[in-house]
Amino acid sequence: MAGENSEKVHDMHVLITGGAGFIGSHLAERHLALGDQVYVVDNLSTGSLANIDPFRGNPAFRFAEADILHWNGLDKAVAWADRIYHMAAVVGVKKVLEDPVAVMATNMTGTERLLRAIHHGGWNPQVIIASTSEVYGFNANSSFAETDHIVLPSAGRLRWAYAVTKLADEFLAFSYARKYGLNIVVVRLFNTIGPNQVGHYGMVVPSFVKQAVANEPLTVYGEGRQTRSFCDVRDTVVALDRLAASPEAWGEVVNVGNDQEISIRDLADLVVQRARSTSPLQFISYKDAYGEEFEDVTHRRPVLNKLRALTGFEPEWRLSDTLDDLIERECAKARRVA
């Protein structure tokens, strides 16, 4: 299998932009456990020092608090790296609506600066560029394959700023890969959940878990009929590691996620059940939630044939198991506070 060696032979220099963020910090944890040297850069706009505190005393770990748009250590770090995960981005619908200028700058200019540094670095590392399932937009298919059409509406423009910047990142990545022969994999991440994710920016699972543990109403946007496919971050990082190590994946765009689907209303019911909570469901409009109306995507389910063919990847975490883990962590946090 193309990706098998990625879990057996590790002695790499790994650079993670946005490495104090949710997925980035889990990548750091994985690679440190595998014996790699890890260098994280993060401006802490949405990342957190708490996410990387467990690694701070590890001699194989380095951290730079810096913005990738201006970091003067970028060229040196890129030349040092055997593998680069580019996770730095402004994420979450609320954050996108609050500061679309930062979204455009960070998500596109930051990516181009990184790619330019890789090209000039004189060394060809393995590179993962993080894109998003949001680029599929309003494609009417029941599930999304990498070859499907991108369907973005002309209305509600700022709502789609994130998707447009990530699509631009994909074109930047493939342009550099083709012109300069760079070893880049673009990954379209579907809804990723797990420890250390926060609900500040519209992330539904941590919001539901926190509300359920506190026996507060679970706030469901719209009627809750929209469906999503949730993948545990501990599965996601395995898939990213395997893809980066697979030469067959270089130059490709690959869906990464879990193809089990659930409606947001059913998710809310499941969280209440697993938490043994008395929380009711509270349905609120998108306008009340975000301060403006917009049409949400009704479904988001990945076709994973390409990921499986390239890496043999299968998710190990079931949604109920992830929820149980997150609920227990939230309960422990509540006990500490009390």
C-alpha cells in the first residue's frame, strides 16, 4: 500500500503552519509521537497556546508565534522541512463574516508566500495544502467526488469568501506543482471534530457538547435538516500523513473525511442522549445566529474512493465514540471549574 511506510519510517523535519490550531496541533502530536522534529508557526488568531502546551518541553518541538504573511523565518523553515502541512487559515462562518479582509489575505496571500518559499528553497519537501469541502458549494449531488463541479452562488458573497479563497489556494498549489514539479497534495477536508476544537466560530459539535453537559438548550440553526459527515481529527491526521508520503497522491486533490452522514437535528438528539442531558433543542434562524441571512448547504458527504485507493485509509472512530470522548472531557472540565 502506498502510504504504509509513512507510519513505519519516521525521522523527518515537519513544518506545520497554523500548528497551534485544532487540526495542526493534532498533526504536531502525531509526528512527535512518531519521532519526528516538529516546527509550528501560528499567529494565535484562532489557534491556542493550550493546544501545544503539552509539547513545549519536548526538545524535538519548536514554536514561532508569527503571522505567515510577515514571518521572516519562513524561508529558513521551509528549507529545513522534509514535510510541510499548510493549515494556517481563517476558518469558521462567524469569523469569515466578521473579518472577510483577513480571510482573503491570510488564505490566499499566505499560501502564495509559502509556495514561493518552497520553490526558492532548493529542496522539494512533501506538502499538504488544506482546502475544504465548502468548495463544492451548492452542487446538487448527494455526495461529492473530486471530479464534481464547483457550484458557488453569486448572492451572499461574503458567506462564500472562505470557499473562494480555498479554491484559489488549490489553483495556486497546482500551478506551482506543475510549473516547478513540487510534491503537493491538496486535501479537501470535510467536517473534522475532536478534542481541542472550540465552538467560538460556529463549529457545531463542540457547541452542542458544551450546551448538553451544562443542560442548556442546544441551538440548532434553521430546521436542522441539513446533513454533515463528521470525521474524528485522530483519523484525519492519519489520512494526511499517508497522503503526504504517497508519491501517487502528489499533484492530486483528495477528499479527506468520514462518509457517514447525519442531520444536524439528529446530531443534537444524539449528543443529548450520549450526555444523558435534559437539554431541549432550540431552533434559531441563520439571521439570528450570524446577523444576516444566507442559504446553507443542505448536505456535505464525501466520496472517499480516491483516498482509499491511494492510502488504504479507513476511519477508526465512530461518531458515537467521538461524542462520548468529547462529553467525558467536557464533564471533566466542568468538574475542575466547580
